[in-house]
Amino acid sequence: MTENLQAGVYLVPLPIGPDSPQHYHTSHFLNIIPHINVWVAESARTLRRYLSSLKLGIQIDTLQIFESNQHTPIGELNAFLSTINNHTAVGVASEAGIPCVADPGNRVVEWAHRKNRIVIPLIGPNSITMALESSGMNGQQFIFHGYPPIQGAEQKKWLSDLFVGPWQHYTHSFIETPYRTDKLFNFIISNLPESTQLCMAVNLHSPDQIIKSQSLLQWKKEKVKWGKVPVVWVLSKQTY
């Protein structure tokens, strides 16, 4: 089957933690990857290291990898894509997790649709949905916000506005860079009502994974210090 791999855009997830491979490295997945020789990756170095770790005999030096991140001019990406013929399978990979969610890989998928090329999403870890499903909060109505503002006044207004108007009963999730974890955590518990529910999904797919939901009042009592850890934050007005 893989010898006749369909030409199209393959959305290839990368691990989000050391335990990820055992969750999604199926035979179907591992049969496809060696047959993709053209890639668009958020980090070429991360992709090469990952493909080498699979030990599938992939000749890393022969791969064509275009690095595309939030700083890459769209013109450069389009110029690269214009060189790809209709019979080529193209892989898209984020730095971690599934591509195109909180990641600029969607620009390649948009190109694929314009060119009538098939898009094949492969199953893999996604920290955003994993945090949501593990939070115990409303999974019927939710919003992912990406990164919150970092300035104090702007951040406080943004947090307060989450629970005003038509979105007040929604579940809200977002991410932040690890070195701001403690600062944002303390800001949230100091500026939102104590009844607000907060789920901290920390170091997902790692041996030291923590997923814990409770009110801000309960978080205050624990006086937690997280350090520089990756977190998906989930907030809700609901009470248990």
C-alpha cells in the first residue's frame, strides 16, 4: 500500500512528551512516514531528530525540508510549494503535537485545497484536546484562545472578558510559554472570582504529568510553584 502512497499533504503529529510514541506509533503510521521525502516543518532540526529516532532506515540527508514558522514570509513558502509536482507526497509537521493547531502549518493545507490536492490527517497527540477532555468542564461549548496578552492591564481585561456576554458559559483554554507559568498562574488566581474552575494540564505524556481541576480558592490554599513547565490552561465558571 505504501509503495503507492497517495500524492497529497500528510499532517504528521510529533510527540508532545516522552510517552507519546507508545500512544500513536501504529503500524499504519510507521508504514507511511518513510515514503514522505518532502516536508514543511516548523523546526527542521526537530523533525530530523524525530525521524532519526524512529529507526526506520530513513535517509535524513536526502529529505527536502522547508522550515516554515510564524516568521516565514508567505512568499517564500509559496515559492517552495510551487516547485512540488502533482505526484509528490508532502509531510507537514509542527514542533510538537498535531500540525495546524496553534501552528502555521495551515498555510500548506490552504495551498493543498486551492490546488485540489488531498489532505490526510494522521492520528496523534494534541495537548489542547487532551486538556479539555481531562478537565471535567463543558466540552460542548469551548474556545481555544492561543496565547493570552502578556501586559498586566491588557491581560486582566482579557481574562475578565472571557466570562462576559455570550461566552460566559463556555469553557476557555489557552497556552503560554513555560517561563511565564508561575506569573500567569498567580495573576489568574488573584484577578478572577475564587469560584472559577481552573484545570492545569502540565507536562502531558511525560512521567511527571499533572492534570488537576479545582476552584481558584482551592488553588490559592495550595500555594503551588510550577517552575518552567508547559501547560494547557482550561478555565470555566461551572462548579462541581
